[in-house]
Amino acid sequence: MMENPKKRKYTNDTAALAKRARFPANPSRTISATPTTTAYPNGELNVSRFMRAHENEIKSLENAMRAAKKGLSRRAFQNVPRDLRRRTGSHNPQRVPKRLRDKARKEAKEDNTPISKSKSGSGTGKGGKGRLRVENIEKSKNAREKREEKKKKEQIEGTLSARKIRKKEDHPMMDEPTEHSAAVKKRRRKFAVLAVPDTPSSRFRRRQVHKTWLPTHIWHTKRATMTPGKEPLWRFAIPLRTAGKAYRLTHRAVLLRGAVAWDMSYMATIGLEGAEASIVGLLEGLHLTDEDGQATWQQKAIGKKWLNGTRVWEGWIYEREGKVPKKIAQVTVVWSVQQEGSTKRKAFIRVHPSAFLSLWNEVIRASKIQKPVVTVEDLRFEIGSIEIMGPASAETLCSVLSASSATELSSDTPPSLWSTIASVTNLRELPPSALLAFSVSDPRLRDPPRAADMTSQAQVIETLAYWPIDKTQTTPAIFDRTARLAACRSLPSQQSINRRKAMASPGNYPDPRPTDPQIPMLTFVSRRNNCWTVLLPWKCVLPVWRGIMRYPVSTGGNPRFGGLKERRQVDFERSVPSFPFDCPGTDAGWAWEQQERVERKMEWTKRPKGKRIEWATIDLGNSRKGEVGDPWACDWERLLQAKDGTEVTAESAVPPFRQILTKEASDLMTGHSVSPNISTPGVFSAKIIMVQRGIPTTCARIYRLPTNNQELRSKWLSLMVAPSPVSSPNQAPRKDQVSRPKNPPKHLRSRQLARNLLKPPQTSVDSLKASDENYPNVPDEEDLIGYVTTGNYNLAEGAPTAVANLGLGKYGHVCIWELV
Amino acid sequence: MVRVKNRYLVVKFLYPSTTPSSSSKDVVPQLLQLHQPTPDAFHAGLLLRAIRDGITELFGDYGMGMASTSLKINYHSPATSTAIIRCPQAHYQMVWAALTYMTKLPKPINTPVVVQVVRVSGTIKKAEMEVIRRAKEIILRAKIEQRGGADNATGDGMVGHIVKMVERRREEQVLVRVEEGEEEDDSDE
């Protein structure tokens, strides 16, 4: 051993030389002891040191007992943070983070927990379904083998080749179609056909027959509650809410620190192509307006920028015909920057899937009328999107979406300015509806993502002030079908990416190659939703999503994700009506309301009789019993029928009323606008803030101050006058209070104190609460004006608020609304 | 799965004085001397090795095999000369014997020592509690003797007081019974 210098020489104090203990001491299983030299320095033996040494011994033993007790009270899987906990972590140590796996295994062995080894290899699953899947796999394998055998046999026998030769003799032109196939395909695109999603892999094909999965479906299934298998929403499998509770976490991430991202690939995109004038004519025909109902995008400066393709337009789109146009949906329209040397322009219309079909039909009809016909394409399954919101959203995107190496980085182009925008935390600082488009590289090559550089403050201010991207934005490649397909097809497999990462030097990302995919990307800032929207080709959404979810936010943690519930919550906190949930006047909103009615009734029926509200016997005071209208529904028919007097069917697919813009409604009410005849009744959305305690929920009835009953009216108004909790020092003393001397003697002071303690607090006398006897009654049904569509405790406001829809019928211009 | 059961031995290392001293002045140092701290060189590893060597010497390879399956020094404090040793339940007596037969600390130190197994328990919690109880007792004794340390039987401390009371009663009883008869003198003395 001495001859071979490579062999390690074992010395006596190897343990002392070792820098790190091989088996680190578990604090709950070691008892610390002080060495003699510290307990008795100088080696003298006196009584005080002796006693202290024994006292320390007692202390360390008691600590050890306490630590052992604590160590047993929490199992390994209970030490996992809430969002990493898996249900089967208790009996499957593999479902626990790596650092706790050994501990979990030991604990399971100690108390005889059966460790279940999941037998669901290759995704077949367990139980009856699993067995069926295994059988099906075998069946399909056998079928495939039989087919191959048959083919081989025929080849050997020569029947197939004979057939082939015969075909070639009869139709010498048979080869040509293969050359023309590309052209044939292009020509076929002229007819506007509803798109069909790509056939998914065979393992998942059976589950996507009646619905489509989002590109990030599997990622979401492990972390969120999805729509039930047989009840997809709008024929997509959409995550409804996160698996763990996240109401306050989402609120904080969106407003204070962090970011929240949604996979919005279910938003439908319609592509328009044609001459600029014809597309403009089409949009005008469909009455494209903005939130306030102004269609003046041709006059405004921002309208010009939008036409050039450097801004995004968000607004409402209406049906083409009708004296009073009827709203279809909220849309976002993006133009493509005009390519030099081409007269054709392209545009995208993005719309919610619930309103897609009606919009599609309208657009097709409108497109056929235009003189140079507008080509309409359904791009629902070609373009996916991610929306991200919060102070950390800009830095996340800047780090994950990095410009591909092929794009030139001359100054002021979107790729070069992209990295400077990382430090923007408030989206309002950016120009309204600004957009950026360039090609990005595969985010998997730059994985794990690094924190974005947020130090370039001065440059950011200049960029924000001048926004040179308006001049330097080139035609976005995402409008081009070939670019999208090329990116999707050239995405390398995860294995090849892992190989490249292994070959790169440690700490560096792999070098870019010319064969890397260039993913076309378009990002815009949505003012309506207060978020970044990133448009990507469908297959490229998943790598970008994973990159976003792994990004280390500068303030700590990772970006969160959200489901439908979080989306509605975010809109609700800003008191913005979200389409389609808060717009029952549109077809989509009405369909949603019908759906929700059924669900609410079912929920109510499920609950046992003692634990649910009996709507039929609610006492409304004045010997009225039972809730007004259908208790599980926002009973619009009842509200607007009573005023109208016309027949309104309950189960119509189309709402018998329309959605009015809030501005229009307020104009009508205050009598400012000269409006045409309001033939059909309508609803408009309003925000409700609670004065006293109580949280309004969906379907809550809203009444106005009673018009006929003056006494009731004054009672209600008196509730508004809230007593001030702090009495002003200049208040004149009340007559029934005897003026007291400054320093009353002790017995008087104690008497006063006793009186104060026994007296109930003053505020309860003045303001009535709902449970008091003298609380005013609910007004009659004639004063019903609307229903709440979304209501909750609003964390952004610190008070319960609601987004409601109020009805405005023929009586609209007659009634007096008191704005209290 | 059958549980592997262990026994925990609470062990004290005592250093009785070799020179006999009967003077009452050495009472305090006598307690300290008996329970004096062990030198640091005698760490847990050395103790483990000593036990193993002892078992091999007494019980051979068989004993070594049976006893060292779960032999572990849970706690070893040289400052208070206390240790808690874990050993398999069926063969704890072997370990006890090996400890008893230790007359001096192993090679580098070589001081004579008496190893006393104070308690055997099935759980470490009871062993820890025993150590705590003994430590408290020793502290109390040391405190008493420190207070009555300066002058023991003649002092103002508690011990001195008791000694005085005993002496006084003895004197009274002797004085009382002298008058009654001689036979009772013997029994009183």
C-alpha cells in the first residue's frame, strides 16, 4: 500500500480530517454531551463546576427527550410543503420528495404500513379499467401483427405489386397528384372549414373523442381539478381550479409579488386574409367597437397603430344585422404588420370558445360579401396561448422566451428591447395594448431558467417613453402557416435535448445550432385583462409552459398557475365583468347561465334537508313566503317578463334580452343620450359594494329602494347613516348626561367603570343588523331590478363586493334611479 | 415483522479512592472524587471497543456475535462519567458482565475504575429519566455538603444541626437512664 501512491493512506484521525460527516447525526436521535475539558477547564475539581456539569447533563437529556417526541409526531410526508403533498405519500415513499424518501421508508417499515408498489406501469392503470386497457393493447398489437403478416404474404405472392402495375398502366397521370398535392391542399383551403385537432397519440385517443386536451393537459391533471371526463367545457378539458386552496395566494401573486399563469389555448382564433379594405369592411360590418361602444378606431391615433400591426384592439363584436345590433362576444383583433411587396394583409380575431360558433358563422357570411373575398381560417388548434399576470410576469417571460440566435439583434428591434422590459412590474407602464413579435428559441435548451437581469433602469424608461417597436416591428412569423408548422415539426425530442445539455460545459447552456426550431411568438399586453398574452404554435406551448413554471422569481418561489376559478376571481377583484360568466345578455352567457342553473339545483338537492336553505318557505316579511322566482337561477325571464308583458320562454337558446354596455345604460338612465327605441329589454353590468356586513353570492336578488312604500323607503335610507365610532371632541354634551367633575373620587370612578362595562356598546343601538327585529323588510317584487352574477369577499377592496347584472326594460326611461 | 427489542443500560463510571481516609473533612471531596469526570480520551468509540474486547474475552466469538448486533453507545458524557448503552434484549447480561469485569479504563488511560450498571430498561426514555434523577440527586447532595462543608459535624449547616440534635438526645437519654440501672447503659451505648 505504501508503494502505490494512488491508494488512500488510512490515518488514525481520518474522522477528524473528514470535512463532512458521512452519516449526518439526526437531531432527534442524538444526545449531546459536553467534553471534560470544557466542563472542567484547568482540570480542577470544585463543587460549583461539578454541579454545573450535572445540570448541563440534565438539560441535554431533557432536550433529547423533547426532540425525540417531536420527531415522532410528524411523519416524513407531513414535512412536505402543502403544494407538494400527494395523497398517496403516506404509503408510497416514492411520492414524497427525494430528501424525505429514506425517512418515509424507515417509518413505513417501523409501523408496518404496507408500501404499495404501483402496478400501473406504462400508463395502463389499475382495476377494471386497467385490465381493459391491457387487453386492448394486446388486441391492437395482435391486429397489427396480423396486418403486417397479410401484407408480407401479399408482397410475396405479388398480388399487390400486380395491382400497382395495373394502376400505373391505366392511369399514367397518377404520379402527378403527388406533386400537385401541396397545391391541391392550398386550393382546398379556400373553403372555410371548421378545423379538426391533430390526432393525439393512440394512448390518449379514446379520451379525446368528444373533447380536446390543452397542450399542457397532463401537467395540469397532476396539479388541478379538471372538468369531469364526460362533461367538458366548450369541448375542451379545462382546469377548473388548483388542487390546493389558493384564493389568497392567487390574490397576492397577482397584486403583490409573484405571477400567475393560465393556459388559454382554448381561446379560439380566426384568421382573416385579404385586402386591407375588405378586412376593414368586414370588421366594420360586424360593428367592432371598444369597451365604451365607440367604433372610432379609424380616427384615433391608436387606431392607426392598430392597423399597422403594432397594437392590439380589444372590444365587443356584434351581429351584422338588426336595427339594434346584438352583441356576440368580447374579441381581440390583431393585425399583421404589412409585408413589403404584398397587398394582402392578415389579421387574427381571438374570441372565447363559448361564442366561437356564432362568431364564425357571422364572419363567414360577412366575408363573402366583401368585394375581394376575405379568406377565413379556423386556427383553433394551431395557435395556443398562455396568459400571465402579476409583477413578476415580465421577468418570467423575458427569461423563458429568449430570441433565437438566427434573428439579428440590431438596436431597437423587439428582440433587443425584450430583455430590458424585464424590470417592468406594472403593466400600465407599458403602452396600452402594445405588442411584440419575434422568433424565440426552444426554452428547453435554456433549462433550468435563470433569473432575468433587472438592472437596466435607464434604458427601460427610454424604451417605455418612445416605444421604438412601433417603427421596427417586422411581420410576425406566427401569421404564416409554414413557419408555424416548421416550428412544430422541428421541435427536437427531449432525449436529444438532454444529450446536448450533457455535452455542454457545466453551468452553461448548450450552444445554439442552425437546426434549432425557431418558434414564432407574438406577445401583447391586454388592458382588459391586465395580463401578458403569448401566442404560440400549439405544440410549442408545453415547453414554454414548463419553462415558466420552473422560473425562479426574483422575489422568491415560482410563478403559480390558475384554473377557471382563479380567472374569474382575478376579474372579480378588479370588478370587471368577465365574459361569458357575467354577460347573460349574450348567447354564450345565457348558455352558461342555463348550465349553472342545472348545477346549482343539483347541488341543492344533494344536500340533506336539515343543512340547506328551504327556499320555498323563506319569510320575506309582510306575510310573503318563498324566494322570488326560481331560487337556483338568476331569473331573468321573470324580471323582464313582468315589465314587458310579452311571452318569454324559459328554455330558449337565445336570451330574450340583450347585453347593454354600461356606458350606454348610464346615459339612458341619466337621460343624456338620445337613444333609439329600446325594443328589446336589456341588462347591463354594475358593481355592488356592501354597506353593512354580509357577502352577496350568485343569484342574490337586487332590489331598488321601494317606490310605493314611503315608510319602508325611509327605514332603508336610515340604515345608510352610520354612526361615527369616534365622537368628535367638540360635540355638545347630551342633555341626559350630567357633567362630571374632572377627577371624580375613587368610588365614583369605579361606579362609572362598572356602568360602562355592563352597558352594551353604543354602535349596536344605532345601526340595525340583519338579525334584528326592526330591520326593514325586503321590498316587493316590483322593485326587483337584477341579480348578482359573481359575488364574494373582495380582497383587493377589503369589503364584500359583487358584479351584478341589472335589468333595463321599457320602463328604463321612466324610473328614477337614486344613486346612493 | 417481529420487533427487534433492545435493552438500555445506564452505566456510571466510579473512581473510589485508593487511600483510606476517615477524616470527616474529606466528605465533600469524597463525593466529588467518587463521581469525578472521566478523561476526554475515553470517548464513545473507545468504550465500545472495550466492551467488545471484554465480551470476546469472557464469552468468545459466540458472545461477540450475539451481543454486538445492536450494540451502540447512545450517550456518553465524560464530564459526568455517565453512559447509556444499547444492547440486544436476549444478551444484555453478557454486556453487563463485560462492563463489570472492566477494572481499568482501556489502554492509553489505564486508570482504575468501577463500572456500575445502575439501571436496565426497555426504552431509552426511562433510561434518560433515570440519568436525570440521579443527576438531580447528586446535585442535591453536593449542594448540602457544600453548605455544611466548612465544618461538618460542628458547623451550622443542616448536617451539623442534625448531628448536634442526635448528640443532644443521646446525652439526654444517657443522662436519664443512668439513674435507673446499669443494664440499660449497655443498650443505650
